[in-house]
Amino acid sequence: MSFIEIILSSGRFSVDIALYTLLPVMIVMLCIMKVLETKGIMDIIVKKLTPIFKPFGLTGMSTFALLQLNFISFAAPLATLSIMQSRGVSDRHLAATLAMLLAMAQGNILYPMIPLGLNWTAAIVISIIGGLCASSLTWYFSGRNLSDKDNHSSDQASNDSSSHSGLIKVINDAGIDSIRLAVGAIPMLTLSITIVGILKAAGAVTALEQTLLPLLNAVNISSMFVMPTLAKYLGGGTAYLGVATDLIQQGNMSATQINTSAGFLVNTFDLPGVGIFLGLSYRFVRLFKYAIPGILLGILVRALLHLLILG
């Protein structure tokens, strides 16, 4: 495949994800969030949840994002992040929330893995623990010098004139915002997928597999994990799900291995995932470096818990 063909293929795949995965989920979720916001329900829920999650560096709206990611899909919390930014949530809170989301498991991957033998209940609990570890490290250490002052109160009512708008206008506004966010994710997504395609075409993936095999054998880790890991971190959660399903069907991967590796292999911290989250706004690009230590800690905690509890 030529360089131009790789770019065109990556572009088609990115547009497919943006228009047929991100956009529908974001329209529905953003409509729900906008309605809750205009009716004042969101502010009530946020006020109730804020004291519980405040020690972890999170706001009440961050909890919305936590639930959306774990129980719906990776695209669901994008609407919440967009509203958090529009409400003027502080850099420090946004960085902690970003770290939490990138360290946790996404519902659209967890649900299809249940038939493969995944212990869903344990995976959800461990995912939330890892997310809270990620946000805490970001809030108290890596992002401690960021501003924690909101431009507008994120935990108090901020209903503007839109609160008096009709339902149709709320839905239309949510649709417009969803299209803007989905289209905005295409450049970063295309770039990340293009990089993956170039690496594959250049034989770098195969070379990396061969390089890692001796190290994996030395620490008694099955070489079977090489391809799923590369697929996950280069191609995203959906790519990992496809590879894992194929390995299970071939009898090369067991339910136990699915469970022990889920803490490391089921999260949004991969090239496409990072591209989608950072594509929301330049503000997230700027805050990403402060979130990285928390993300890594969260994934490490999840990996160890999966290994110890489900191994």
C-alpha cells in the first residue's frame, strides 16, 4: 500500500468513526445533558455528587463522565467534557478528569467481552478505582500548579437564556455542537491512524514483535499478548476487541487471560482514543502532559488488581 493510499484509507476510517460512531452517541448524550442542564436537574445532581468526589480532584460533572465512560461508551463523556469546558471548569479539574477518563475502561468494549469470559462486575469496580487513582495523582501532584479557579461556577446553577428555550431548540443546538465536536476529532484521529498504517507498511510492527519476544519469554509472559497489545495501543479498543475475539475463537486465548490482561488492555489511552479526546479543544492538548502521570498510575493499578484478583 502506497503512502497516499494509507492516508486515504486512514481518512475514510476516521470519517467513518466520527460520523457513524461518535456523532450518533454524542447527539443523544448531548441532548440529554442539555435538557438536564436547562431544567436545572444537572446542577442538583452535581451539587449532590461534588462533596463525594471532591477529595479525588473531581467535580460533580466529572462523575457524569465517569459513569458515561464505564456504562455507555468512550464517546459518551465527550459531551460532558464539552459542557465542562463551556462552563469554565478550572484547568486543574479538567486535567484530573482527563486523566481519569483515559485510565478507565470503556463500556462499548466491556460489554462485548462478557461472552468472551470477562468478569464484568470486577472489571467495572477496578476501572473506577484506577480512574480515581489517576485523577488523585493529577490533582495533588502533576497538576497541582494548575489553576483551580473556575471561570464560572461548575457546581452551581448557570442557566442562561437557553433555559427558557423550547425542547426543539435545545435538540438543534445539541446537534450543532455534536457535529462540531465530531468533525473536530477527525484531524487527530486521521493522523494517529495514518501513523499506525505507515508503521505497519514499513514492517515496524513485525520487527517490534520479534524484538519483544525474548523479553516476554524472560518474564514468563505469553507471546500471544504481543499482537493484542499492539492492536490496542496503535489501533484502539475496537481493534483489540477484534483481535481478542479472533484469538478466543482459535483457542489461543483463554477467559483467564482476558480477565488478567483487561486492566492493561481495556482503556482509552491509545492513539485513536487520545486523538479523539484531544481533538475536542486545544485546552485539552495543553493539559494532556499534566494528566499523563495519573493515566499511567491508573492503568498500572488496574493491571495489578486484575492480575491479583482475577489471575
